[in-house]
Amino acid sequence: MRLLVFEFISGGGLVNEALPDHLAREGLMMRTALLADLSALKNVELIVLNDARISEPQVQGKLLVIEQGINLMAYLTAMHDNYEAVWLIAPESSGILVDWQQFFMQQNKLLCLSGEKALLLCQHKLNTIQHLEKFGVSCVSSQKYDSFLPIESGEWVLKPMDSVACEQTYLLQTQQDWQDKLPKLAEQEDYLLQPYIKGQTLSLSGLFFQGECVLICCNQQHISLIDNQFQLDACLVNVNQEKRTDYQALCSQIALAIPELWGYIGIDLIETEQGECFVLEINPRLTSSYAGIKAATGLNVAEHVLALLNEKTPVLQHTKSASIPVTIH
């Protein structure tokens, strides 16, 4: 299989724009882990896109360097005979993930990615939560922010409807907080308003296919608050193993609710001191936790994802049981 690996940030998606350092680091971290897993597999010929401003990775395959001025879609259209499958990692914000999924689908490529219906749903946080609630999935209470409606006193989280990586995600506790942050909101953006819930911030990593899911692991997110804005600093991969049965049940609920989810999926949630879990959002792509999964569990997740292309039901056999830290900031 000739597999194109395209991580949007490090792979030239922003070649004609500024390259945000924090997004580039996170993108590179995911891509490095993915390439290591894919390089261990037989019968996979790798083709990797790399922004010319980023150090070239050691690749067992072909490296395509994307220079400034290149129209990436036109470039990949001209190159389309060189690859038959695509592993795409891109942010959901501004419809980027959906746009590129549609682009490769028009090329009739195999995609290591969820279906378009799932991507469209998951890129809109409120729609995702409302949909999951119809299927009995417990989610953080959410509403669209409306500047004309009065806000009850208390602690609130405000974030863009399609943000990634805590981008513009604020904790608002006082009237002064609202006065400080509201002028910073983008006029063209829709924002989501949620009550702040105290508890562990977790993510679940799972393999989804045909309305089913196999849990890979649970990960603890370490989040700091800087000037009332959340920042994801690190995650501890493969924790709370005594609760695997509960987490598996939640993943199975989500798989039934969104059967178009496919491959590696990340689920962000809050777990209270009482053990209640409330879903925050679904990331239909690789997440930063992926970088620690091999060391924590011994699993080559990429191998199982590629097997899903041949409709092979994944049977995950963990050969390790460690909790591995992954630093993001």
C-alpha cells in the first residue's frame, strides 16, 4: 500500500501562512509517533508531506517537501497517481478536516478517517452534544452563547464552537472576567457556553468501526489556567485502568450514536469526584495522547487502523501496562 501521511500543520497546510509554534509542536509529535508505528509494518510504502520550514523527518519512504508559494491541493492533484491511501490529521476548525476529507474522497483514495457525516457533526461542539444526548450519553450541559441573553452568576466556560487544543477557551468567574474576555471574541465565530464542572479532565482513545468501539486507553489531561484561558500542557497516557469497563461502555454508547466514526478517535470528558462522566467533545482524528500509546500499552495502533480498511475486527492485546507522560507545552 502506498500511503500518504498528511499532518496538516507540519505537512504544508499552512505553507503560505504563519506557522504557530504550539500547533506545529503538537502536530509533529503526533506525526512522529504515527510514522514510527507505520514504519514497523510490512507492505506499507510511506509518502510524507513536510513543510519546508520544519526539519525533515527520518522517513523509510518518500518525503515531499512543500515550499512556500505551492498550492497544496493543486500539487496533490498532480501527484495523485503516486499514492492510493491517505492518513489525514487536521484540525476540525474552519472546516479544514472536512475540506481535505472531501478532496481526497474526490480522488477516490482510501482514507484512514471517519465518514463525512461524523466529521461534520463533530466539528460543531453543540450539535455533537445535542446528538449524543438523544442517545442517552451524559454530556456537559451546553448552549450557544448569545450576548443578548442574561447569564446566571457562577463559573462558566466559553469557547468557539469548532475550536481545537483549548484555543480561545476561557473560564469566566466574575463580571470582570466577562468584561475582559468578551471584547476578544471574534465577531464571525459562534461560541459555546458551558457550566464549569470540577473534576478530572480525561480523554478516551478508542478504535471505532461499524457502530462499535474497542477502548484503547484512558488518558489524564493536565490543563493550566493562564489569564483565565485554559491551556493543555501535558497528558498522562493509560490511567484509571480499574475503570476500563465503564469507559468501554461509554465508548460503545458513542459508537452506536455516531456509527460513521471510524479508526482512531479521541473523546474528551470530565469525571467528577463522584465518578460521573460527562462528555465534552469528540475528536475524529489522532490526538496528542497517541504519542504515548505504544510506550504505555505496547500496541501498534496504526496496524489495527490499517486492518480496519480490510474490515478486520480489532483484537487489542496490551503487552505493557504503564502510564506514560506526553508533554505538549
